[in-house]
Amino acid sequence: MDSIDSLKQLIHQQFGVEPSAIDPDAPFAQYDLDSLTLAELMFAIEDSFHVEVPDSAVSSVTNLRELAALLDGLRATGNA
């Protein structure tokens, strides 16, 4: 499972958004994910993938594709 699919599943578990309804290029706001829910998502990512997400990610990441790229980068550098 690639990062986008893994993150879709996590968003589904955390916020009830159906994975098939998530467009990786659509802004998170389209799914009613505001900055507070994005912060919650970042904590869930840290727990699920054993990485440390920088605080700046909440304001700099705007869609699923960007989030997957961030996650891939964190995994590649071993930022755990």
C-alpha cells in the first residue's frame, strides 16, 4: 500500500471520510478538515507511522499528495 492509500485509510478512520471520495490533489478544506483536525491528523500520523511530523506541516501541507510526499520524506530520512 502506498502512502496516499495509507493516509486515505487513516483519514477514514479518524474523520469518517470515505477513501474513494478523497482526491489527493483537493485541498483538505474540501473535506471539512480545518487546522485543528489537521493537527489531530498529524498526531495520528506520528502514532501510526512512527515518524515525527514538524509543527509547520499543519500550515504548509494543503492536500493529501503533499502530505504523502512529506510522509515519504520523513520515512526516507528516518525521522522517527
